[in-house]
Amino acid sequence: MRIDLHTHSSVSDGTDTPAELVAAAAAAGLDVVALTDHDTTDGWAAARAACPAGLTLVPGMELSCRWFPADQPPISVHLLAYLFDPASPELAAERARLRAERLTRGERMVDALAADGHPVSWAEVVARSGGGVVGRPHVARALVEAGVVESVDAAFAGPLHHTSPYYVAKADTDVLDGIALVRAAGGVPVFAHGLARSRGRVVGDDALATMAAAGLLGLEVDHPDHGDADRSHLRGLAADLGLFATGSSDYHGGNKRTPIAACTTDPEQYERLLAAGTGSTPVAG
């Protein structure tokens, strides 16, 4: 079996519609794909309806979180949530808050860019989002189309980088609260790309141990932003903490160069994930 447990559609910051995404997964030879848009489940129904024969769709989401060290500034982290009940009121309220936070933050960034003469407007960014959860990738695409930068990657390395004066931080969920919300909704929380050092500061092993004690169930180990040494370290840490280890592409369509199925999950680890989820079920096409 070939299993990719981390992908994004145009409902958040990918470029494929949910229907196009499941078609791409099937074309890439995947047996299982998870749709994990940022802070939303709005793509689930369309992906289910379009799921091709032979492909299993795992419903999921990527939750925007923060880890709060005792003696340092907070660290931005992401929590993958699978097989949870989308109607769980506490988790539904939190993802609605996060989506509103993304909108406020995005508008502030675009307004600051426009004030310095960059030819972008918030109305155009929202219009081009197609109703998806607006985030930095949408602002990045606007900057590309305006000729400010050559690519989405260049936008993230320049005006939208976390050290840029245009960058605005979000009020993300405390990751320990996020774990509790996902578990209460019958879901399976997995820590996403934990050693993706190119993205900024990363958490230490002590933080991951604290998360495991709080109910974290898995670590995303095989990820395009993890080198061999970090993958080996995370795999060993997962074994030490009793967590399962996943692998995935973090596919975003044309917004990133990484193809779907670039990294995959071992079937035995996938079965552990399935056994832990009680809030919703995979759909077989």
C-alpha cells in the first residue's frame, strides 16, 4: 500500500480543488490519501464525492498551534488531526476562531505591503482565494502576480518571512489544548514536520515528550523538509514514546514543488492510526 497522510487543497492553501486532489492521488498510485487543509473541514464532502475507485480518503485537518517554552518566546507548530468528529462543538469553535484569525492577520499584512507601494489589495486576495481559508500563500500568489517576487517560495523567503517587517503572527492554539480538543472529538493527533528547521525554530525532545503525555499519538517522521538524520532521530523518539510514525508529502499543488506521494506512511503505522480514531471514518472510492 502507498499512503500519503498530509495534503492540502484549494479549500486552504493548495491549488488543486478537493476533486482534483483525489484524482492526483489516484494518478500517483496512492492507495490512501488524507486531506488535511488548514483549520477547516470544508473540503471533506467534495473530496468524498469525487474519490476514485481504489482510493481511500482519510478525513483530516492541520491545526495551527503554538508551543510555549518556559523561558523562550512561543514556537509555531502544526498538529495534524485525523478521524475526528467535525461536529464536535469545542473543536469546531476553535477552528472557526483560527480561520477568523487568519483573515485578520492576512489583511494586516496586505495593508502594510500596499502602504509601502506594493501593488496588492486585500479585496483581490480574498477574491482569488475562491472561498478558501485565506493565508500567506494567497498573499504570496498575489505578490507573484503583481511582479513583486518571482515565485511563492521567494515571497516566503522575503516579504512574508517571519523576520520581515510585514509579517504578522497569529494567535494560534496552545498545542496541548489542541491535542485535548482533537482527542475529545474522537480524533488522532499527530505532530507535523517537527524538525523542519528551514521553517524556523523547532521544539526539543522534552516538548514532544510533554505532548505525548498529554495525548499526542503520532509523529510525522518522513517529510520532505526532514533530512535523513532528523528522520532517524524522530523515528527513534516515536518508538521511545510509544507513538506511531507517519510519512507524507505535505502536497500543496502548484504552491510547492513537492509532488504528491513524495513521502509515504508504512501500512502497519497506518493501521495504528485507524485503530485510534473514533470520530469519523475513511471513505473508500
